[in-house]
Amino acid sequence: MIIETEQDVTKAVLSELDRAEDPRFKEVMSALVRHLHDFAREVKLTEAEFQKAIGYVVALGQHTNERHNEAVLMSGSLGFSMLICLLNNNAGHEQVETTANLLGPFWRMHSPPTENGASIVRSPTPGDPLFVNARVVDQDGAPIAGAEVDVWHSSPEGLYEQQDDKQVDMNLRGQFTTDEEGRFGFRTVLPAGYPIPIDGPTGELLAAQGRHNMRPAHIHFLVYKPGHKTLISQVYVKGAPYIDTDVQFGVTEALVGDYVRHEPGEPAPADDVDGHWYSLEKTFAMLPGEARLPVPPIK
């Protein structure tokens, strides 16, 4: 097609996409082209702005490595990751309030298999003791036994182990298997909120909006069981700083957990606890579907 006007560009691209054999590929890419071209027309995008936008795309790749994924960080900071999560996890259905949430940029595969009730504190990590007891059920509330549950979270200093030379490999990470009642549990330390990195294009985006770069304290969970849609979740600390202004837009009412503080002298699940400590109880609901692990953002 010989291009005569700017409208012809869109028509030409869509015409070429009609050759695609995969109907879903054609549907998605055609919609992307239409919206992308209409966006440029709506804002009257200048050539200089276009070049700057391409620079951002390039910078996302340049700032991504095996320990950090800038593209995931940017997606979350635009609310796009959370939108995709809610669109795909029963959002708006009153009978099942979703416990799905963002994967985030820090999940690693092959966390150490850990016995229920054991600790995931694998190197000296000062902090308030936390005892987690959780349960995995289906959409009807029946227990799911034999589910694999990955757990990971930041230290009380707000650092994941791959960001912190003081922590050993896989500190504050573990993989558990639910028992016949769908239960699993572990000991750890109360996590802290933390800043997301701002030395790349995501930082520039936040600065341009006058936004902070903080996430509220939380623990990540990934639940896998054949016959069920893989559940990716986070449980946020009720009342934590930034709980209402999460830079990644990840906090939902269903995932604000009650991390109960217990005063010194109150019997703890472990004999070596002599000060105050915390406990968390949580139930995760899985939907029927495909059991598929995501691509790890980092190694």
C-alpha cells in the first residue's frame, strides 16, 4: 500500500496483520496498533517525544539483569501489572474475593524445601519474630492438600537477600507443602517496607509525577497445585507506612493481613522468644484452572 496520509499508515499495518495465522495474535496486535496510533494522534506526539519514549524502552533493557527487572518495576509503577492481575483473577465476582496479587520483581525459583513450622531465617537477621499459619482452600472452601507454596520477603531493613551481602543465598525464602487440611506454616521475622530502585527509567517516571518510591511491608506467596490456577499473592501488614499509597498499586482489602503483636510473657510457639512477637493467620483461595509457573524475573 502506498502511503498518502497519516491515516493510511494505520490501515497498512492492520492490513499486514490480517496475514497472521494465529487468531489471538492477530486480535491482540491489531488492537495494540489501533490504540497506539490513536494515542499518538490524541496527544499529537512530537518527534522529540517519540525519541525520548524509545529511549525509555531501551533503558528498561539496559537496567535489567539477573538480579533486577526494570520492566516489571515500570509496569507495576504504572498500575499495569495490578490491572492484569485483577482482570485475570475473578475480579468483580462477589462469591470469591481474590487473594491474587503481583508477582513482583524478586521471585526466584528453587527456594529451599522446608518443613512446615520451620524457620526461613537462614542467616543472622535481627527482627521481631513472626509465626505464620496459613491455609489453602478451593473456591468452595475445601482444603487443598499437597500444594507447593513458595514464600519470600524482605528483611527488617527492607532488603531482599540478593540485594544484601549480609544475607546468605535464599535467606527469608522457602518452599512448603500443604498438609491434608491444606495448612502450612513457618517462622520468620517481621518484614519492613522498602523503596523500589529509582536509578533507572522508573525513577524518572516517579520523579516527574512527584511520587514516592515506597512499598508497604508484605510477604509474598506463590501456590502451585495441578488442577488449580497458580495463585500469586502478597499479604500486607495492616497499618504499615505507605499502605494507602503503594508505589506499585498492589494493596487490596482482601490482602491486608492482621499481623497480631503479642507482648512479652505471652507464650510463643518457640521457647527462645523472650520479647514481643507477631503472628499471622491467612487463608488463600485457589480457582480451578491451569497450573503454570511464571517466568522468574530474576535468577
